[in-house]
Amino acid sequence: MVGMALVLTMGLYPNEIFREIIAEQSQVIGTKLAHARALLTGGLTFTSPQQHEVALTQDPKNTLSKLVSSYEEIFGEASVDVCLDVIKRMPMEQMSQYLPEDIKQRVG
Amino acid sequence: MYHQLYNLDVKACDVENITVVGKVVTITSACLTALAILYWLFLQIYMPESSIYYTVFTFFLIALPLLGIINGILIQKAWGGFESFVGRSVICTSAGLMMWALGMGISTYLEIANHEIPYPGIPDYFFVLIDPLYALSLVSIMRFSGARTNMKRVWALFLLFTIPLISIFINFKIFFGSTDYFETIDYPVVFNIIYTFGSVLVMILAVLTIVLSITRLGGKMRLAIYMLFLGIVLQYMGDITYSILLSKDSLYSGNLSDFIYFLSIAFVTIGLSRLNTDRLNGGNGISVDNGVVS
């Protein structure tokens, strides 16, 4: 039972990282703009826009880096803080492999 | 031509119309601001005797907030309206401008019709809502300006304690002087208390938001937010100037407090216009090319 839960949880990443960041940014800047900025990365598509579910089409690390940069353009470090706060809430051991180096350093 | 964008039907003509109206409003706001500043300088230099020249200035205090409201209505949509913190701050700021326009409109009508403007009068029922609405806008701004990140630091906790105390003390001294003011509690005194409460709230939130955000706020929308901050601070400065002139019985249309209020409205209006998401690289994700939305 625990093993199955672990497998299910591991299967959620890295999409869950993107989903949570986009969901959080939607609360800040609105769903339309949050989704538009995410699509600008060119590395994901939305499978369920209402739940912010995405499917990655390119390397997760590179796409995550572009996603954070895309939001950074709006309010600078304040927008980056929103992304980092989401990442800090997630289990590091399961998602660190999907984090670019600069984000890993900032998350600590 | 329609395009389904996440269950939001977007007409190509709607996107074009909003952009054109927004540009017209922004340019008109800038021109009106320049014209008002020149006109106020004219009043101070030439000091015409007829009061009608000074009453004309109040029309700027009505027209500019109206333009700001139009901009706010157009812009809040791109930020998701009430759904998002940015949208809420735009809506609350626009509502504050609405109170300005309504209060000033009624006040100007009463002045032109040679009616005595009682205190508190109908205009005050609108003016008294400006500060609380700006305060709500600041609360939303705190949620996306990076203030929350710095709030976890020790020096921020110190500010959270000291700034409210300093604000209450300063506002009490400026607007009431001493406790003798409260010997008789009548309708004007109650309204003064409500006005001052709004000023205290705005001062606390403005100082906290600015200080806590300054190291985090950046990006293309930074200048827009700083202009909103400046506009709100000038609103407070206008309140102080108004109180000082009132105590000296030196109030008239187009005076220094009116000019400061105008500058406040100008910064808020132009700040709102700069929150246009078209300024971002890639815009808001909706582009129109030969009538085709993509």
C-alpha cells in the first residue's frame, strides 16, 4: 500500500511542480496571464486548463528555468519568490532531479 | 472570428478595441495632466480675481479620475479581475478614483450653484471611502510585491510593531492636536475621526508595503506599482495640507491641497495605465493578426 502510494507520488513529478507554480501564479496575476506566460516557455501544453494540468514537451529542467524567467519579467524577484515558495513546500528528495542548479541554490 | 481560449471566447475586434481605447485614455490622461499643471501655475502666478478661474481647476479633479476609472476597468480584465491579487488592487484603486470623481463632481456642482457646502456633506460620504479603498489596494499589493518574503525577517517584525504606533501618534497630532478636540463629540468630529482612521490605515500600509517590497519588487511592472505608491502617498500629503489650510481658513478651489490631490490622482491614473499587460514580452498571450486571434 505504501509502495503503491510512493509509485503514484513519484509518477506525479515533474508535472506537479509546474501545476502548483502555475496555480499559485494564477492567484497572483490571474489564470489567463499565468497560462499565457507558461505557454511562452514553449516546453509545455495544457491538458486540463481548469486544474492547471500540463504535459511537458521538452526537458523539465530547462522548461522550469524558462517558466520562472517568464514570471520574473512581470514583478521581478517578487514573482520568483512565488515560484520558490511553491517549490519549498514540495518534498525535495523527489523533485530535486528536476530543478535547475540556480533554483536549487536559491531553495537551499 | 472567435477563438476558444480556455473557455473564454475572445472576439478579435474586442481585443483590438480594448487596446485602442486604452491607448487613447492613456494619451488623454498625460495631456490632461500637463494641461492641469500649467493651468495651476497660471493661477498661482497671475492670481485672477474671479473665482470661476479657480473653480475650473476642479474640473481637472473630476476628469482625470474618470479617465483612470476607464483605464482600470480595461486593465483589470487582463489580470483576472477579482480572481487575482493584482486584479483586486486595480479594482480597489479604480473604486478610490470613482469616489474622487463623485465627491468632487457633487462638490463642484454645489459651489457653482452657490449652495453652501456643509461639513460633513454629501461629497464627504464619497471622499471618506477613498482611503479605505486605497488601503484595500495596498493589502492586495503586499501579496504580490515581495513584501511577504521580507516579512519573515526580524527587522520587518520591528517595523510591523513601530510603524503603526508612529502613524497613530503623527496623525493624532496633525489632525486633532490634543485630547481637548474630543470634548464635544458631534457629527463633524465623528467624520474627522473616520477620515483620520483612513489616513492612519493608509500610512501604515503604504510605509510597510514600500519598505518591505523595495528589495524584491522588479520586472516590467515595477514602475507602475511605484507610481501607485507615490499617488497614494501624495493623497495622504494632500490630506495633511488640506487640514493645515482649513485651520488657517485658507481654503479655496485650486489651492495647494487641490494641486497635491491632482498629482496624486495623476500618478495613480498613469500608474494604472502602465499595468497594461501588452507591455510584457509576448503580451498577455492573445495576439491579433489580420483579424485572426491566436
